[in-house]
Amino acid sequence: MKSLADEVPELRGMHWVRDAGACSGVYALEDGRTIIDAGNMYGLIDELQDIGPLERLERILLTHCHFDHVGGMEEIFQVVSPDVYLHPVTREYLRLLRSPFPEFFDALERDGKLKPIEDGDLIPGSPPLRVMHTPGHTAGDTCFFDERSGALFSGDAVLPYRLKLGPVLSKPDELCGGRMKDKLRSLKRLMGLPVFHLFSGHGEPVFHKGRDHVKLSLYTLYQSIHEARPELAWVAMGHDLLQLGEPAEARQCWGKASQLSAEAPEVKGLLEAIEAAAGPPVV
């Protein structure tokens, strides 16, 4: 287990359990009072006990319904009984897991342990976390944002750039309601946040450059959509950045697009939008 405060002192009390193969990583906050996701391999209890008694665990926050993020809960509930915070859509898709997990979550629901959360909710704690419903990978994908430090706990909604198998791990899962149009909308929303650190379900924690990885995730998605005309990926990014009030970065995107196809009407249209946003020249 890695203490995030070793890299950034203001992240004191936050820890990371490394992902392994098909098992997601787990983030522990408040020295183990809160965890985000639970992986799917035995041994998580031992990791959590490295930072304190397991009895202090009060809540589990789920980013989505995939087994590699929730399977480890069975081991935890053999010892303690924390509350489980999840989006209602995620709750429904958990019914698709193989037995005994649908029955396991039914039992938690009967016992009042499942706590539904909605977009915009603030989960109390240290730090308090803002709930962000970010469908796309699955219909219930949820990110948790620490507004004080700029740390985004993103599950599989955003993965670090250049992560091996990253595009596969974060692609829309249609069986669980994942849709490309929703993923685009969610990434554009996340790009508008002051994300400083990115803590995702797979891959190493990203310190100080979190928003860059959000932007790269969106650009990579545009690339996959516009394989036949790669300049359009830059055009789309340029328009998104312009909407966020970042004309200098939008112009850089136009420069990349014009190198690929300067005469394309979409490329010219981006330049016109950038110049219009700048207003008339000062005389």
C-alpha cells in the first residue's frame, strides 16, 4: 500500500492499493474509514489493516458495477459491515453479476446498507467528496471529486494516458448501459473541472497533471471516432476548449488540424470560431 502523502503532503490519510491484472486498485481515505471500490482479490483486508484496524471502515464508495471493482466486498463483509454508497443505476446493473453476488447485494439492501447517491451530492468526510455521475463506460459510472485538493477518483471513466490496455478497460460496456455519446459528454464535463490529481481504477496515481490526462482521454476518444479524418479529432478538441474559455489551447488544436488538412472546411470553421471569440482587433 502506498501513502499518497509521500508524494503530496496535503493528501495525508489517503492510500492506494495497487491494481493487479483484472483486479482494480483501491483507494483508502481517512486512514481507512472510507474506501473507493474494493477490487476482486482476497488480501484487501490485510492491506487495510496495515493502516489501522478494519473496524474503523465506515463506508465503501463504488464507482461502477464491474466485478473487478466490487468482488472484494465479500471478504470485507465477513469481518465488518460498512455502508455502501452507489448510484441507483449501478445498483440495478449489479443484478447482472454471477451468483452469489446478486444475492449478496440483495441482502445488503434488505439490511439498509446500500446508500443511493446522486449527481451533485456531497459525501461527508475528510475530505468531503462531490459525487459526479459520469455515464459512458457503464450507465452508472460515478466519480468522486475532492474539491479542496483537486483529486479526482475516476474509476474507469478516465484512465491514465498510455496505460497498457487502457482503451479496452475504459471502453463503453453496452451490456451495462455504456454508450459512446455518454462517455464523450462525461469526459467533456470532467475536462471543465480543476483536476489536479487523477486517481483511477487502473494504473498508477497521477499527481499534479490530472487534467492533462482527462484531456488526452477525450482526444483519444475523438481519434477513435475520426480514424478516417484525423484532423477532425483536433477540431473537436479545439471547439471543446474554446467553450471552456481556453482560446490559446484551442488555437494549438487548430494548428495541429491545419497541418493535417488546412483546407478542410471544419478546420477553417474552427479558426473562424477562435477569431470570433477573440473579438475585433484593438485599434
